[in-house]
Amino acid sequence: MTGTLIADSGSTKTDWCLVADNGTRQAVTTKGINPIHQSEQVITEVIRLQLLPFLTSDVDVRHVYFYGSGCITGQCEKLENILKEVLKSSAEIACYSDMLGAARALFGHQAGIACILGTGANSCLYDGEQIRQNTPPLGYILGDEGSGAYLGKNFLRELLRGQLGDELLSDFYSWANTDYVTVIQRIYHEPMANRYLASICPFIERHLNNLKVHNLCMQAFKAFADHQLEPYHRHDLPVSFVGGVASSFQNMLSEVMADKGYVFGNVIKRPLEALVDYHTKL
């Protein structure tokens, strides 16, 4: 029996789904794969130790579609070669950006503005087949407006400067089991500061009844619309989102989109299932 293997990957985790020709689906999650930030050895180990044991011998994988962060020109070829080597298969392997994956998951073969709001932020103008325009996200230091890292950064800045009150500061230290010195250490002296900042989002979401916190989040999503969406000049197209931040703050996003004159589409927390449908219902 033959099958198709589809993956949606971020730097933290990769969701895989093996779809057999009889329609059965098997899903597994491994560590994240990012060819920009990880060596061939690290990627090979993830696939060999975490993915291969999941692949059943009675399904011959004929097609692999991998969507991931870091999958840009040059890096895609690197990842395709690793997959060919580790899978030891003659399967046709294609790697695409996570942005194209988000667009296909959200719109299929219809046009729209696709957005990612997770640890980072990104968007594109999608014509129903390919990305036609992409506003550079610039990462969490220069850009990534509306992302988890952006929300965490802005929240911590106001919190640590005393703008959100002593009680909320004390609650945060207790919730995160941390203190001022440790926070600064995590941001400036340890790797993956963007993940750390994004990890604060559940605390932020719990305190949206605080007017200052609520306004801080609204300003972040307005900044996303102004800097990421406005360059497309396409208020006629629906704007849809994938990602954990988009899912958690869906009501606020809907309000901001309406205020900015955009058509709010839908939100998908994890796009893998929609990508499976995209590739198996062509």
C-alpha cells in the first residue's frame, strides 16, 4: 500500500501525518525542524529517531510534502536531500515555506491574505496557487508585530517599568517562578529569547480584563494590520490566520480587522489537517 507524508513544522515542533491510499491517517509530533538554525546532523537525528519508528513498513511513502519555518531558497534543497537520505526512499519530496503552508491550509485554491501569528508573525497575498506578495516580517527585534514574542516583549517592558502595577508584577513573578534578574538573564544571555517572550502569552491572556493589558494587546494587533497588511492594499480579500496566538486572541483580532476595514476570515490553530485535505483532494 502506498501513501503520502505531510509535515507542518516550526522551530519548536513538527506535526506529521501519514495518509495511506485507503484514506487512513496516522499522526505524530516530533521536535521542530528548521534548516536555517539546525545542522544536517541535528535534523537527521530528529527524523531518524522520532519519525522513522512511526512509519509503518506496510505503507510505501511515494510523496512527501514538508512545510516549515526556515524553508527558503537553498535551505529547501538541503532539507529535501536529508529526507531522501534518511527515508531511503524514491519518494518525490517537496519542501515549502510555512507561509505557503498557511495560505494553502486557510484558502485552498481561493485568493486571500494569509497570516501567521504564533511565536513569530508573517503574512502574504495569496492568489489561490502561489504567494504573490509578502511583507518582510523582520523578526521579533525589528518587526513581528502581533506575534507572541512581540506581545511578551511589550508586556514585560510595561510590567517591569511599573506601568501595570505592583500586584500584577507580583502575580507574574509567582506564575513564572522568576524575578527581575532571571527575566533579564533569559532575554539577553540565553538562546531563543523569542520563545521565552512568547511563553508569557498565556499569562497575558488570563489578564485581559486589565484595561492596560487589553489595550497593549489591541495596539499590537493594530500594528500588525498597519505594518503587515496595509502594504497589500487589498481590503476586498478575506484575512485569515493560523497559529496559537491567533487562536487565543481571536476575538480581539476580529475586532481589529473590522476597525481597519478588513474582511475577517477564519482562524486555524494548527494547519496540518487542512494541508492533508489540500494534498489528498487535489
